[in-house]
Amino acid sequence: MRRLVARQIATTGERSRQIGKPAVGKTRRNSSSEDEGFEYVETHRAGSRWPDGACRCRHSRLCRDVGICVRQFDGVYTEEQADRGMGFFGTDCATCHSNTARGSSAAPGLIGYALDSKYADQPLYTYFDYMRSNMPPGNAGWFTDQEYADIVAYLLELHGAPAGDAELEGTEEALSAIMIVPTPEG
């Protein structure tokens, strides 16, 4: 599904560093004084669409300041990526965290209440960085950043977040643009 998202640009007219995935499609500048310094980019990436440039969720500074709100439930990974992550998780993580990632006597759960209570209102990068810096125990950094991102994609799938069209990138910039929000009720 195509959407418009706001992307902040420098006051000189040149674009500032891009947030999230590369834009796809047309760009238009907004001429209202309230939105000076923003452009709206038509994209396939999920996110909120607010003509006034303000995100309504208020989960992050990025949302408030730039008007982009991408959450873990907005299709931020692909099914293929989650399948790759399932392989890595099965061989290196499930022994401690269980096949369902809900935890065991050896290690805590990584999804559900555990994810919601520990990481809600934080960028996905925080979750990723903890994993990359500490897991597997005694061998942190065993995987490449992209392989850790694949594991995160699999955990998001187990958490109930739907897949989308674009792969989750294993970069600080991309992961910092995605907010972890509490699981919606229902």
C-alpha cells in the first residue's frame, strides 16, 4: 500500500539524512509555513500520514519532531527474512529461550509481555543492540548485523507483528526509526 510520510529536510533545501527506508515514488514540497522544512514522500513503507507533520502516537521524539511513525506492527520485515531468522534462532537461541521464544528456566522470554514490558516506547534498535551485544552468551557478536536483524524479524513474527514488503535492515539508522509499542488489545 502506498502512503505519504513526512521527511525532514535541511533549511538550505538539501535533504538531511534520510530516516528509514529509501523513498519510492514522487516527492512534493509542502508550502505552508507550519510545515517548512518537511517534504512528503510517497512510499511503500508503512507509517502515519499527517498533513500537519505531527504524529499522533507521541511514542518518540522522531514521531513528534518529524511526523514519521513506524511501529513494529507496520510490516517492517518480510516473511522470507523471518524464515531465515527462524533458522538462526532454532540453532543458537531456542536452547535457552525455548522454541516459542517465551522463555524457560534458563532464560527469559523474548516476545509477548516480556517485549512489551521491557522495550515498549523504545526504538527497535535498543532490542537489537542488546541482542547483538549479549547473545549468544559467551559469544556475543557471533552473527552479522543482518543476521541479528533476521532473528529480530522472526521474533516480531512470533510476537504477532505482520510481515511487509521490505526487509528489516540491520543498521542503527533503520532500526532507530521503528518504535516498539505495546501490543494492541484484541
